[in-house]
Amino acid sequence: MIKQAIIPLAGLGTRLLPLTSVFAKELLPINGKPGIEYILDECVQAGIREIIFVISNKKKMIKNYFYNDKFYKKIIKKKKDKRVLQEYKKILRFKKMIRFVYQNKPLGTGDAVLKTKKYIKDKFFLMLLPDDLIIKKNCSRSMIALHKKYNSSVMASMNIKKNNVSRWGIYRLSKKINKNNYMIKGVVEKPTIKNAPSNKAVIGRYILPRKIFSKLSKLKPGKGGEIHITDAIQSLINDDEKFIAHNFPGKYLDCGSMSGYIKSSLEISKL
Ligand code: UTP
């Protein structure tokens, strides 16, 4: 069973500047609810019991959001507002599940994951990138089911237009398992249209083996000088580790860019 999830939150969020110069983008409301809570709901509904947040000193407000008990207790005593009480209870439930780990230099997603090494107990864990919101269907849950069936690592995948490939990590596929699932031979980061091995892009949901930590600890910085999780994944695939690309059935929303963030609120308000 997959019981632990890692959520890297220590990035700079430069695409959402100037907001992110003073605010953690993951707390920005999407249709009235902080983006990170959609991700937490997805985890809880998928059966995850422990969530490791990778934050930085600059993003301590994320921890404060979950550790403001004194404030809530005072307000609830004074105002007896049912809504506030319910929100507080929800935050308390999340707080009990979350462990905080620090990455004070944003050296890349791979480095963020490496920071959690000593807390990961099982053979496999879930990793979610919070900028990638998936609504309508629980992507993590369907990936966990797939992992159980094939005892394999799993990554979320989405068909994209060929002329957009240079913005994404693109899968090199091997065998087709069925309509929505493929074995992966590799991942190519941001290829040109000519060099793109498929039109299937990597989306921020991963079921990864604990073995990845030893790969991460040996990795040198890759594209853009960052330590990429995809480089460690490629190294595992080279060692014959099984990886499945799962074309998920939900709707993908990109909350990491300003236009995507605005669109996300509109899409969720229609649900
Ligand atoms: P991104 O690189 O897509 O987002 O990282 P960013 O760095 O936050 O924002 P931009 O690109 O400057 O606008 C994907 C996820 O990985 C986390 C980010 O917080 C984001 O949730 N991340 C990224 C880390 O935790 N550490 C890193 O070193 C890099």
C-alpha cells in the first residue's frame, strides 16, 4: 500500500511574481480555497496517511497556516462561528498528517525529494507537484490502483499538442498496456518538436520507489543547473525499473502560471 506522500513546496514561484514575493503561491485561493487543500484532499481520498511538505524558511507561512491553533481557539471561544469551527477542525486534521522538511536552497525537485529520505519507510511513495491540479477524478487514487495491479512505479501522463512539446517533459514509450497505460522507456525534458519521442507529457503525480534516493544522492545538476527528479527516474529505467505512464481521466489545471491560475478558479467554479 502507498501510505506516504511528498509535496515539494520550496520553489520560488517566479511565474506568479509579484504575488510570490511576499506570499506562498500554494496558499493562494482557487475559487475560495487554498490551492494546497485541493492537493491534500486528493491525498486523503486516495488513502494517504502521512504527507511530507518540503518547504523553505521563506515559505514558513505554509507551516503557520496549519499551526495557528491559539488564534483559532480564541476566535471560536469569542465568536462561536460554526464555519470557523469547521475550518479549524479541517486544518487540525491536515496538521496531524503533515511533517515539514526544509530545503532552503531551491536546487530542483530532485533535491527537494532527497531531503525527505530519512522519513520514507515503504518501498514506494506518492509525490505530487502542487502546481498541477487535477479535478473531476482522483488521479492519485487511480495511480495507486495501477501500482497495486502491476507492482510498478507510475507517472501521470497527458496528451498534448505536438507544437507544445518544448514546454514539457515528454515520454519515450515502449509497450502499450491498454488504452490509458504505457510502459515507459524514458523521459526527455523539453524536446524540440523534431526530437519529441511522443505527444504524452509528464504531469506532477508520481509513484516512485524508495530506491530513487540513492540515484538522487549521486545526481549532478542537469538542465538549468537544477537536480531534476526526471533524471533520477531515467537512471532507474536504465536499470530496468518498471515505470508506467498513466493517462489520467480527470481534468488538468496549471496553477503555476498567472493565466493558468486565473483559469483554474473559473474551471472549479463551474463544478
Ligand atoms: P517549478 O519549478 O515548476 O515551480 O517546481 P517553482 O520553482 O515554484 O516556480 P517558478 O517556475 O519559479 O514559477 C515544481 C514544484 O516543485 C517545487 C516547487 O515549489 C513547485 O511546487 N520545488 C521546485 C521545490 O520544492 N524545490 C525546488 O528546488 C524546485
